Amino acid sequence: SLLAGALLGSLAGVLTGALTILLLAPQSGKTTRTKTQKKGRKMRDRTVSSLDDSVSQARLKAHQASVNFQKQIDDLQQHGHDVADEQKERWLSVLEASRTAVNGT
């Protein structure tokens, strides 16, 4: 899924960045680890924020689709009622004409 791909891509980016920093860093090991941890936390926070935004957008779109779908259902239901009422009126007038013809009144 798109979400899993984004998460996996972010994780791969964090790990690649951390490894690159470790291999190319001119600082001591402790300084490098501290910087790597800070950068890792920042990346994690950005990833979580991005995922939260994506989930929020997906929920909003799902809600909008649900509202639109319900409106279409309501419109179709109303159309069905209108057609039924029209047919009822039509057949009532036919029935009345038939009664008049049979009774001669």
C-alpha cells in the first residue's frame, strides 16, 4: 500500500543517512552518535507527522465520498417515489375511465 511504501522509504532514508554520517563523520564516536540520534528523532517526527497528515486526508476524502454517496442514494430514492406517484396517478385515471365505461355513468 501507499502508506507502507512511504513508511518503508522513510525508514530506508533514515538508515542510509545514519550510516553515511557514521562513515564520513570527522567527530568522535560519542558526538557522532548524539548527532545521529538527534537527526534520527527529527526524521522520525517528520515521518510521523507526514503519516498523520496522510491519514487525516484519507479520512476526509472517505467522509466526503460517504456524504456524496448518501446524497446520490437520497436522490435515487426520491426519483423512485416520484415515478411511483406518477404511475399511480396514471393508473388511477385509467381505472376511473374503465369504471365509467363499464357502468355507463
